[in-house]
Amino acid sequence: MADRDDCPEPARPDQAGHGRRVYAWWAVGLGLLAALGLFCWLFLKPFLETRAALAELAKVPRSSMLSRDDGKFEEALLATIGRLGGERRAIRRLGLYTRMPERLAPEQGLAVELLGRCGPGAVPEILRVARHHDAQVRAKAMNGLSRLRPDTSEAVAVLATGLKDPSEIVRGNAGYALRALGDNHSRHAREALPALVAALDDPDPGVRYGAAMALHKVEVPPAAIPGLVRALKDQSMYYHGGIDSANDGSLRAAAAYALGRLGPQAREATPDLTGLLGDKALNARWAAAWSLGEIGPDAKAAIPELEECLKRPDESWVHSAAAEALRKIRGEAPAK
């Protein structure tokens, strides 16, 4: 018979539980390490790379001509998108970046500017940041929509809201974006017409100009006539693209052109358009002559002033517009 002392002693219950707890803690530790690695790979590394790329981009000098693309800066923007992995990957990274607190992600405006170069896939992210608390970011979002021209009710609703923004820059950019949609024969841009008509009385002349330009590209409702007539006399000084628009007549010309789009419906604007024929700005004189021709026979009161236009030493394109307007008002056949 074997001695009882030679028999192995069975494991105590507390020792077996301790072993299981050790294995469990090892499993938890390994899981946490794996989660940390996954976090760094999926989130931290792309975020840090995006922040570094935007910091480098912020150092690139750019033109002060706000409405014109700077060629070198545009190249830098496109190069940064490539650095972020191309458009699709850049959209994901920039979308993540714009969701971060600004103390961690300071270049929010540049991120949105890049989104505007990432193609139609960036539209959902741009629509989201269009409601950002920072006016600069919202303004960049409006520019992005102007570039991408998404023809959807949601995009138009965001732009119409932008026309009522507290920031004049955001309001102006929203008007330019709606103009771009009009250039693109948008099916939904008409949904913003009430907001555009209201923007004709905006306190900022740059916003009024953007609204007038957008209206004549989208559609000019008769309700816009009073605001457009007031704009024909607007000598406000403002700048777009570094140009003094009070001197170059941009707002007055845009209003005149929009009235011309209404044709005979704008007959009540004939006296004001006639007065614009003597404006100091060539483009305003041309737009007034063209619009009077579009009104047609109902603008016959403008005939003497249009005839005077032909006698003035003026640009040939103003003379051509005045001669064509006289022909239309008199009901004469086109010259062969």
C-alpha cells in the first residue's frame, strides 16, 4: 500500500480561483492594449497627421484678393488633399478634425476650405459645418457650396438660412453660392427666392449685390422690383475682390440686369433705368440700356436718353446696347 504522504495533495479552491483571476487580468490588459492600438491607428494618428498638414498649409502665403483664387495657394490646397490620402480619405479626416474642439484643432476654417476641393462626397460634411458657431467656418462652408453646387433642397435651405446669418461675410457668400447654383441651372434654387428678395434690403451692400446677382441667375419674381429699383441708385462703397464696387457700378448693374430679366413686367422701373444711362460706370450704363430694350415698347419714355447715348463718346458695347434697345422699343425688325 502506498504511503499517504506520497499522494499529491488536491489543489485548494482558492488557488484555482487565483489562477483564473490572473488569466482574466491578462486578457483585460491585452484587450486594453489592443483597443489603445486600434484607437491610435484609427483616430489619433490620422488626427495628428491632419493637424500637421493643416499647420503647414496655414504657413503658405495667399493673395489678399478675396474673390479670386490664388494659383500658388490653390496648388497648396490640392497638394494637402493628396498628402491626406486623396479626396475620399481627406473627407473622413477633415470631417473628424472639424468635430474636434478648437483648442485641439485650431485650423477649422482651412479644413472646411479643403473640404470644398474634395468633390461632391464632401457635401454632407460641409452642410454640417455650415451651422458651426464660428462665422469664419460658416463663411468657408458657403464658399464650398458655391464651388460644389449641390442641387438639393437641403443645400438650398442652408444657403437661404445663410442669407440671414449675423455675419455679413456669411450672408454675402451665401448669395454668391446661390448665384453659382443659378449658373448651374439648379432645380431647387427657386426655393431660396423669398430670402433673396429680403436680402435686397440687407444693411451690407456686398450682400445686396450678391442677392441681385443670384436673382438674375435663378429667377426674378415681381416682388423683387422695389428692392432692385432702390439698388439702381445705390452708391454705397464696398469691396469685393479688392475692387471698389461703388465706382465700378457692380451693384447697380446687377440690379438693372435683374430688372431686364423681367421684361415688360419691370415697366415701372423705366424712369430709374433711364436715369442710370448717365451713370459713371460703363457696366451700369450698358445694363440699363439692355434692360430698357428687354422692357420693350413700354419703355418708350427712355427713347430721348437712349438717342443721347449714341451721341456720347462711349464704349462700343454701350452704343450697341442702346441701338438694340431703341430697335426693340420702336418695334423695328432686326438688322440683316
